[in-house]
Amino acid sequence: MEALYWIKDSRDEWLTNFADFSNCFIMGESAGGNIIYHAGLRAAAVADDLLPLKIKGLVLDEPAIGGSKRTGSELRLANDSRLPTSALDLKWELSLPMGADRDHEYCNLTAKSESSYSFGKIRSLGWRVMVVGYHGDPMIDRQMELAERLEKQGVDVVAHFDDGGYHTVKLEDPEKAKQFFVILIKFVDSCTTKL
């Protein structure tokens, strides 16, 4: 949130001369996707305070989501060479508050009951949310569950789940990176184009 307020109040010449504050997106990959989810909920609650910054959408790119109960993709990819279940468990153990399990809201974005979330503001602001994932990612089932849950709450979701790839594949595969940028550009255009 501090970054959004900094942009809003910035007198940086580059931003004031070239940025379009009326068409902003917040995006994060992996753990950043998880952070953007929470930042987006907070930003929606104070959208008027962020003016002239107008957020049009959130991009949750391969959000890092966990949970106590194993999903099919976590079981299928338990020994994944890039992101084995043991590494995921350790990551959560080191990053969650003391005493918290993997169903803590920072880890499991779908653990709370439906009424605990405030998606009404995101809906009323007309924000769209893009969720991207790859079927070779142990967290793919949770990413798809998140997209489905957002849709059930009436959020305008663009979900893109690719059969090829793995977690953070775009960092190693230029073709996957190009494909992602095409999808991202279409998403941004669809949120900013006036009819």
C-alpha cells in the first residue's frame, strides 16, 4: 500500500509527465501474486483515497498459494525438481507468523469463509483480475480454485492456465515469456479500451 500512496503523491518528473494515473494495474508473480491479492483488497477499500491513481485491474501471475490439505497437483508433483512439496512446506514455515499453519490467510487465499472477504468493492469499482498458472506448477490446483472463487463472488476474472510450463517458467523460457506478454497486453487493453 505504501508504494501506491508513494505513486499517488509522487512529484517524480518521469511519473508526472509520462504515467497515466487513470489506467493503473498492480501485478505480482509467485509470492508477489499473493501480495498483490492482499494489496488489491486493501486498495479497493480505500480507492477514493488513492485518487488520482485509478486501478483498473490486478494481475496474479502464478500466485504462491498453499494450504494444510494437499491438492491433487501437490501430490502429483510432490517430487518436482524445481519446487518439491518439502521446499514449499519449508518456505511457508519460514515465512508465516509463529504458530500459524498453511491455512493462514497469507498462505491459503481461499481458507477463509466466503463472508470474510470483501470482493464487493472490487466488483463495484469494475476492476478485473487476471490469474495465470501452469499445469506443471504444484500450486496450479489452488490457483484455479482462487480464480473460481473470485468468479463465484462476482469478480470479473480472466483465467489463463497453460498445459505446458511450470512455476516461473517465463524466467527460463523466452517463448513462454512472449506468450505471457501477449496475454497481459490483451488483458490491459480489455480493461482500458473505451467502447
